[in-house]
Amino acid sequence: MPRTDRREKLVQAEELILRGHFKRAAELIETLPEADDLRTAAVRAQLLIYQGRLDEAAEVLEPFEEAIQDESNLKDVAEFEMAKAEWLYWRGEYEAAEKHLHNVLGIYRIRRDEFGQARALCLLGRLHRRQGHYEPAKRDLEEALDIAERQTQVEERDFLVGTIRFNLGVVYHQLGELERAESLYKEAMQLLKRTENGRYYGFVLNSYGMLLRAKGEYERAARCYQEAITYFSESASFDDLAHATNNLAYVEIQLGHLDKAEELLNESLELRRRANDIAGESVTLELMGILHLKRGRLDEARRVLQSAIELAELAKSPPEKAFALITLGRVLVAQGAIDEARQKLDQALRLAIQLSSRMLECESCIYLAEIYARKGDGARAYEYLERAQRLMERESDAHLRAEMERVERLLEEEKIKTSGGVFMIRSSFLPTWREAHEALGKFLLTEALNRTGGSQVKAAKLLGVTKAYITMLRRKYHV
């Protein structure tokens, strides 16, 4: 094939990729000979990365690693570096990916190629998001969006804008700004459905399902995950498929379908291990810990969660480590190891603050409030509960809200004990004057009626009040 024809087809394939038409690009690139230059290697690698075939992408890129030093065409160098950064991103080698991206940004700024800058900034924002650095991610993605939306004459604009909006949605979701996140997800779905309708569209479905899950709309979330799994199955990407399978398993746990959830998690774990995805394996094991906790298998839960933490550390993934620490803290509380549980939750809280994750901070505070309640330290328990309540003002996670209400009830129960004919106030959980007065009134009325066989006359005499007053108290306290 003449070199001019090859170059023309290569440019067409690049344009199809930038528009999100990966399948058509793959068909076109298959008509070309094996890669013998930087640009062809970059295009082939991008297609293999999209398909989740990272080992094959590495084989395509490796022979040209040294060639970029002698390449005079800066555009070709930038595209190769971009492909390399994308490959490193999916491998979890974030620091190396960032170095390549700064090279790409430098080249595109020299060339005054705004569209190229937006692409590089989008990948840089994705990289920061994966590391849990949400504020830098938001900054990079918003800059990328601003640049991309100005490119009104570029046909590839819609796919890039859709991708940026999706990633921004994930960032706002993690920062607890759910309304903004939902708006971005919906806009991204419209754009990606129209342009790519494949793997990236599946990403948005998966993340939108997570948002619906946070709102407690579990059935709708399950439908999103199932549709995402369909797209991911077609692209044969183990990582994506495992991620959506994990999310569906979590929903099944919330719906009480524990056998189905366990089946899904075992499938996910097999996919993670087949892909040698240690960060993903950590996530799956954390969910298995939740499942074992639900089933009362506390020793098994503790074991898999410790493995999840170790894997998250190896993968340099602080968010996954924080989630696993929180769940391990809950398991230790159930086992009665209160001090050890507090240490794990304190560690999770420090990570949440470093990540600027309100959701993780809120969850850590809820379970720390429970721990201090069980230790009898009312002042600390209320301190953490109030902190969680402030954080919850910007969160609407249905599971967290239910857990907060449970801990609030526990604290109320700890204030005043009224069992076995004993009325007791714990000094560390001092109730308000009104709470104590109401509780004492109900306690005395109930005890008096019990001792007198339900006779209002005798109960009134026992308490030194009138029968009419007893009648009024019964209505008030529904006794």
C-alpha cells in the first residue's frame, strides 16, 4: 500500500477515535500493515486500550519508546505520548502517566492546539480522580471543558465534551454535590449515546447507577448496572465488567438478595484476578466483607477486609483503603473489639480528610459516634454525630442516612434506661431537662398502671394525682 494511502487511512482512523467510533476505527486500522512509525503505533495502542487489551497495547508501544527522541514531528510525538499515558493510566501507574501528560501539554501549547490541550487535560483530570485528588481533578476537567466547548468547528467535539462531563460528574459525586453530578451524567449520556454508544457510554450508566443507589433508588440502579454490563460484555473489558458487577452486587445486598450478591462478587473476583487488577480486587473484597458482615460471618469478614486493605496499599489507592478500613471498623465493633475498631476508623477519617471526600468523612464519623456511644463517652459520641450531620447536609446517600438514624436512636437509648423497673440517667449522656421530664413521666405512669393492674384510680392514688390527670397522661404518652 502506498505510504500516502496509509497515512490517509491512519488520519481517518484517528478522527474516528476522537469522535468515539472505535469499532469503525478498528475495522479501518486492520486494513493497514503492522505499525512501523510512532503515529500508527499510537492509534493501534489506543484501540487496544479501549478494548481492554493492555498487554497487546504494550507490545505495540514498546518498540517505539526510544524513537521519540529522534522524531521531529511534534504532533506524532504528542500522540504517542498520549497513548502511553492512557496505557499507564489503565495500569494504575499514575505518576509515570502524569509525566507523559505534561510532555503532551507542553507540545500542544507550543503548537497552539487547543483541542489537543483539552484532551490532555481531560486525561490528567481522570488521573487525579482515580487517585482520589478531587479538587485538582475538578480544576483540570473544568479547564478541559471550557476549552473543548469553544471548539465549535471541530467534529470530534461531542465525544470529548461527553467524556469530560462524565468525569466531572464522578468528581462532583465524590464531593457530595449530587444534583450537579446528576446533571453532568445526563448530559454525558446524551452525547456519548449519540457518538460512541459503547464502552464510555457504559461508564456513564455505571456511575449514574451509583448516584441512583446513593438516593436509595435501588431497582433503577440495578437496571443501569445491568445495561452497563451488557455494553462491557461486548467490549470484553474485564475491569469494566467487574466494576459494574460489583455495583450490582452492592445493590443486591441492600435489597437483601444475599445469595445473588455472593454469586456476583465471586464472578467479579475471578475477573479482577484474571486481569491482575489489584485495586479492583481490593474493592471486590471490601464488598465481600460487607456481605459477610450482613450474614454474621465476622471472622471471614475480618480476613477478607484485611486483604482488601493490603491490596489497596499496594495499588496506591487511598479511597479503596478508606472504604475497607471503615467496613473493618464495623466488623470489629460487632466482634466487641471497640478500641481496635476506633483505631481503624480514625485512620479512615484521616484518609477521608486528605482526599476531601465528604462521603468518606461522614461515614467515618457515623461509626466513630457509635463506638463512643458503646464506650459510654456521650460527649465524644455527640461530637462525631453532629459532625456527620453537618456533612450529611450535602450528602443524600440513603445507606448513610439510615445508618445515621440508627446511631441517633442508639444515643437516645443510652441517655435514659427504663428497663426492669429501674429509671437511670447516665451522666455521660445527659438528656435535656425536657427529655428527662418526658421520660420520667412515661416511666412513672407505666409502672403505676403495671402495679395496679391497669386501674387508673389506684394508679392516681399511688402517684398522688387525680384520675383525670392519669387519663391525660395516657393520651399524651399513648400508654
